[in-house]
Amino acid sequence: MQVDLQGKKVIAIGERDGVQATAIAAVARSAGAEVLLELNQCFV
């Protein structure tokens, strides 16, 4: 499965102890997306 993010807008919500929003945003940017918000949450 391949997702085309070129020109899309992304909100990256990550987890403090899991995959963090900065990592998700970096992947989205490298795929051509515009990151609007990076937010880490603690789901405990």
C-alpha cells in the first residue's frame, strides 16, 4: 500500500512513550506533505 502525501496537509499526533510527533512529521514532510501541527500526548 502506498500513500501519496504530496501537497496534503497533516496533523501529526504522537505518543510520548511511543512514536513521537516529530518523527511522524519528519516522515510526512519527506513525502511532500505540509505539517500544520505536531502534538505529543501521554496515553496512560
